[in-house]
Amino acid sequence: MVIVIARFRPRPGRRDALLELLAEVQEASRRDDGCVSYGYYENVTDASSFVAVEEWRDTDALAAHLRTGHVGRLIASIGELADASDFEIAAHDVARSGPLPLPQR
């Protein structure tokens, strides 16, 4: 499994346009082959801070997703809509997953 996490902030006055684009990309991405989960989330204490969390079956599925038209539109528009100085993105290749081992009470 591959997990992608991005953190970003909208440019001043561009929040609504960014949210509109993110809603379109999220809907289309969730239909991409190999998408396990895909979403954009707002920070509960800072409405100008967002995180994207994507889960992909494997690197091939992620690579195919990155070649889609909706990702192309996102890449073409993100510089205009999001603050590039506060943008970070990373992909994580996960060897295994399981339940979180919570402490017993």
C-alpha cells in the first residue's frame, strides 16, 4: 500500500476556488483503479490549513492516478490557488498495516 499525505494552505481570497477544485478531484480520484481511500480535510483549529490523505493499492495505481486529467488540472491550478511556500507532499510505501495496539486499562 502507498499512502500520500499533503499539507497546504489556500492563497488569500482563493479558498472557495480551491475547495471547488478539491471536491472535483476528490470525487474523480475515488473512482480511479487502485484507490483505497482519498480525501481532503480541514484542520479543526485552523480553517486555512488542509491535509490530503490518499491510500493506493500499490505504486502502479498511484502512477496511473498521477497521469489522469483530474490530477493534471490540480497540478496546473495548485500554484494559483495554494500557497507554494507552505506546501508539502510525501508518499509512503507501507510494508504492512494492522490495528493500532491500544493500551489495556
